[in-house]
Amino acid sequence: MQEFKLYFVADIKSNMKYPPLQLIEMAVAGGVDIVQLRYKEENIRFLLDLGQKIQPILKAKNIPLIINDRLDVAQILDADGVHLGQEDIPPIKARQILGANKIIGLSTHSLEQAKAAQNEPIDYLAVGPVFSTNTKKMASPPLGTAFLTQIAGITALPWLIIGGINSSNLADVIAAGAKRIAVVSAISEAEDVTLAARTLKKMLENKLV
Amino acid sequence: MQEFKLYFVADIKSNMKYPPLQLIEMAVAGGVDIVQLRYKEENIRFLLDLGQKIQPILKAKNIPLIINDRLDVAQILDADGVHLGQEDIPPIKARQILGANKIIGLSTHSLEQAKAAQNEPIDYLAVGPVFSTNTKKMASPPLGTAFLTQIAGITALPWLIIGGINSSNLADVIAAGAKRIAVVSAISEAEDVTLAARTLKKMLENKLV
């Protein structure tokens, strides 16, 4: 898959600060490299409709669209890939259905899981949460930044970190070895979504630190 | 699709009276004709595992396995079909992914929706809820039995009714024209699951009424 630094998880909920389409447009304007749609409500037609609306915007900028969890939605949208959790469809099954050309990402919550992910047919892994976060209920305990120095040594795959990362702690995260981050609320809860994304992107490109 | 009378929706939840595998085995012993797995929790691997465990039991009796909502799970299990709600993946998209040989069912909640379903590439439709039920939150208002006499006139598809049907009201439902029913709690909440299924089945076969 193409190189990336700033991965935006658009966690679509009913109580968002901005309408989902507008949120994603603003985040794209700020320079996010990948957009993941995460949606846990029951109305899949809403998700399909949103996906169809954002695809031209993303394709125009060569930004991959990743669907959380649901392969069927990714298939219908012909999205660029899926992101799977440890309790979702196993990557090997996802690869069989989606084929070799789609992106498959996997969430890991410990160095052990990150190591085990080496044997999965995936394109990248996410490790986290680094910090505590309110985004996901029942999230795993935060790993802290010290473990970051160990990840590079255990995986040859592109890895990103996730969980409570924002402009205040990103410098620490970068100093500890992270090159790619995924964010949810640091972008979606910002007053100025575009500025928030742009600031994170510049820090990751070492243009602000 | 093959003819059926008693369609069991195994709505898998954490607080069930019996473990899911045992529940389905008991329902099968009682004569259910179709089993639908409905599961709204986040752990899809649990659903895949349960599906794999019940498949030999169902196949031995030529009982179709239908997966609620998720095409990807149906694909991985090579299940017999999917059941879709009005806000789930549109039947036309499901047909494109699953092909001509899989069963696609659609929930409808009014005569208008049942009529519109005629134009969808589906194999059967469910109409309901007939009576009030606590099984699904935000369920549509109950339709009552009077409308049952009208359904046969508006669809050439096999139709079943769902929603609060049990051995106490089934005779009324049959008298109003229903030939196929789907049940959730009348089977899964029964003390004797096998007996509950057997009783409903016999009533539908006109052997008890």
C-alpha cells in the first residue's frame, strides 16, 4: 500500500459536532492520508450512502477509503480495504473474500498481538491504545509510549499507533519512534477540523516540531 | 427455496436461557425448518465459530442456515442465505455479491413495504411485527391480524409473519391466513425448547388445531 502518515478514523455517531460528510471533507482538506469509516449503528444504508458520497472526494486526492469491520460494505462500495479488530473476521478469511489487491489492516493491543500479526495476510497493523481514550467503550488498557521503541524491532509491516493522540502529545510519540498515527477525536472533535488535521500532518512531516 | 413453515430466529444475546449451540440443537430437534442467526454484538469470531458448529447439525436435516444482516459472515460460512432489514444492505446489492443460488429474505413492516418487496430480487419476505414484542428495540408498531388477509393478494413470494407469535395466538394467525411463521422468544425463552418448537410446528401442519 502507498505510504501514509495521518490516518483518520471517521467514527460516525449520532452526536457528532459536524455532519459526517462535512467532517470528512474538512479532514481531507487538512491533509489526512487515509480515511476509515467506522460505524456501529444498525442503518447500513446510511453508511453505504455516505461511502458513495465521499468516494469521489477521496479518489480525487488518491486517499484510500477503508471500511471498519464489514467486508460486505467494502465490497459493495469497492472500497480500498477493511480494518479488522481482534474479534472481527479473521484476516485470512478477509483476504480470501477481498483478494490480493485490497488493503487489510488489523488492530493489535499488545506487543504479543503485534508480533502475531506478522503471520497474518495484512498490509498494516494498528497498535494501541497508546493513551487512554473515551472513543471506544471497553478499550484495552493504554500501552504508554515506552513500548513504541520496541515495535519497529518486531514487525516488518507498516504500523501506526492509535489511542488518545493529539497535537499535545504527538511530539512525544514521534520522539519514541512512531511515524504514522491514527486519530479519531483529535480531528472529529476539533472546532477547526481542517486546522487540526493540518497541524498533526505537519508535525508528522517534521515541519512543525 | 424449499417450502417451510417454522422459521426460528436464533437471536444470540449474552443473557440467554440456554447456550446458543444447545438452544439451536433443541430447536432443531423440535422440527424448525429454517434457522436464522441474528447477532448484534461486536465479536464476529464468536458468530463464525457458532455458525461452523451448527452447520453439520443443520445440513444433516436439510435445514437452511440464514445469516441476519451480514453478507460477509454468510460468505465465509457459505451459509444458505441472508436476511435483510429495510435499513440493511439493499437486496439488489446482496444478490450481486451472493449470486443466484443463495436465499435472500427481506423484512417488511407494512403492506406498502410488502408490496414494494415484489420488485426486489428476494426469495421470501417477512411481515411484522404482528403483535407487540420486546425482542427488538425500536420495533415498528404491531400490525395486528386483520392485515394478514390482505398479504396473499399483494405478493406472489413466500411470506412469513413475525412478531410476538406463540402457541396461544398461533391459531388466530393461521385462521387469518398465515402459513409460515418466524419466532424468536416463543422458542428461545421456552423452558422446554424442543417441545415449544414441536407444538408450533404441529399447529402449522394442522395436526393440533
